[in-house]
Amino acid sequence: MALVTLSPKVWRYLLAEQAAWGTAELDSIDFNAANNGAQLDIEHADYDEGISVLSRNVAAATRNPIAADQLPHVKQATPVVTMTGEAKQGELDLFLYMLFQKVTEGATTPFSKAFTFDKTGQPDFTVTSPQEGFFTTLIVDDPYTATSSQSLKFKDLVSRKLTLTCSPGEYLKFNTEIMGIGAPSHDAATASGTVARSTDSFWHYADIARATVNDGSSHDLDLEGVFEIGLTNTLTPIGQTGGEYATFVLGARPCTFKFSVVHGAITDTLRTAQRAGSQCDWRIGWGHATPGTDNGDLDIAFSGKINPDGITLNQGGEVSLVDVSGVILADDKDADGVTITMANALDRTW
């Protein structure tokens, strides 16, 4: 028997907007911009298929565990897929919408998209006319083999975590955890439609157009080192239908920020805000000062406080830096704690 070896590079990760909750998209659809999807440009994907095992500890006339008492099942499976890659201008909006579940999209090019959390409610994913919320189908596709059982298909995918990071000399990267309902199918999941990779660009650290903090007055931040925005949308599966959970409840949204700046006059400003517990407005962005104006704009605006232990003088290199960390907080019940605005050439019709 010949040993067939597969490089991880031959796999494809195919994502598309799903039209109806509970029903995965067909293998024959086009995974491209027309279906709000793409062949994702990611480094890799790790996944937990959600398979469970009930190990029964019963009296069975033997001290040895026996096969009949090991009961694997896929009831109420909630698979989780973890992805990492450079954030792409034609793909990041898909991951943002899967997390925030709320977007305002411009009607004309360059199709601005402003993402915020819903302050009082959440979508009912099971409603289809009109569709509420944004969820996807993912095929982990092995095009090398002739048998479809080598591939996996996940459905009802919603994001529970998205982290954006950028380091000097590199492009903005994302890491996301998306959770689905039901164990992935593996018996008919080889994509047969048109598959297209996005040809859009990325966001480089050197092209950051603004980084500011406002504690009542606006101050420039001389970024030097990695910055990180951590966004979480807690998902709790509830209900049951056909052996699966029925839907997700969107719960707590703990979000954080980290960055490093050149030590200087800003250090005293940050320390004063930290010790006073001041709520500050922070902003990091690429492109036009009015985000959403030009194709390729990306702007991350948030409010929050520096952690009690969130300022550290970093003297491990040739330049004295200040490492800052904190939590993202809304000013009040009527305010948005974080708004991410971007623009690309894609009319998603959201």
C-alpha cells in the first residue's frame, strides 16, 4: 500500500455567509465575494469537532474498562475553529460581523462598514425573513483526494473571540475563535463551485496614520512595538432541536487593549489617567481621518481605563518604552465601548 503524504498547504478553508440557520450551504455554491465568502488566506486552522464520550463507571463483573461502557456521541456538539492570519481588506469584515453581529454599511463605494455591539439585544439567528444576525458555513476542504470524506463542513458559525495584533515590520494579523452548532459533516463536503481568493491588500504597521489618546485633551501616541485589541463575545448554546442545541445566547463582552509607546512626556499623562481611574478615548487607524471615506480605511476607536498594573517601563531594548494595558469600557449604557470602521470595494448588502 502506497503512503500518500499531504502537505498542510494543499488544504483550503472556504467560508461563506449562510442563508438559513441550521442548514449548511451546499458544497456546490461559489465561495467568493458574490456569496460573502472566500478561500481564506490563513496560516492554519485548528478545530475541535465537539465529539463527546460518556464513560460509564458501572459494576460489570470486572475491574477492566469495557467497550460497551464507552459511549461516543455528537449530541449537542459545539465545534470550535481557531484561525490565524494576516487581516485582509476583503476578508476582515466577515470576521468582524461574525463577532459584533451589528453593522452599518454604506450604500455606495467604497462601502464603509461600522461595527458595534448591540447594547440591549441580540439577533434571533433562527429568523430568516428578514435574516437576523450573521453566521457562516466553513468547509475545511481537501482538494487533493478524490473522496469527499476527507473534508469537513461546519455550520452555524458565530465568533466568540477576535484578537487584532500588529508589530513593527509586519502586517495586521487576526486570531479568531468561531463556534458552530452540530458536529461537522464529513461525508459530502468537497467544494465543487467556483472558489476565489481575495486579491485585496493588507494593513502594514508602517502605514498607521494615527494613534491617539484623549483624556480631555488629545495626545499622540508614538507607537513602538506590538499593539493588541482583544474582543470577546461570550456564546452560550441553549435549547434543543434534533439532538442539537437550537441557538446561541450572546452574553458578556470583556474586551482589552495593549500597546507600547516611546517613553516621554506621554508617560506622565498615562500615569495620571491610570491613578485617577480616568476613562479615556483611544484610537488607532489607517487611511482617511474620516474613516470609511476611502477604500482600505480601517479605524479602531474605543473607550477604556488603564489597568491598576497596566503601566510598565520596558528597558529591555535600545529604546525605553512604556507598556500599557487596559480594559475597554463604554462611557455609559447608551454609548459604544468600541467601534471598528473599515471600507472596501465589496457591497455586502448588509
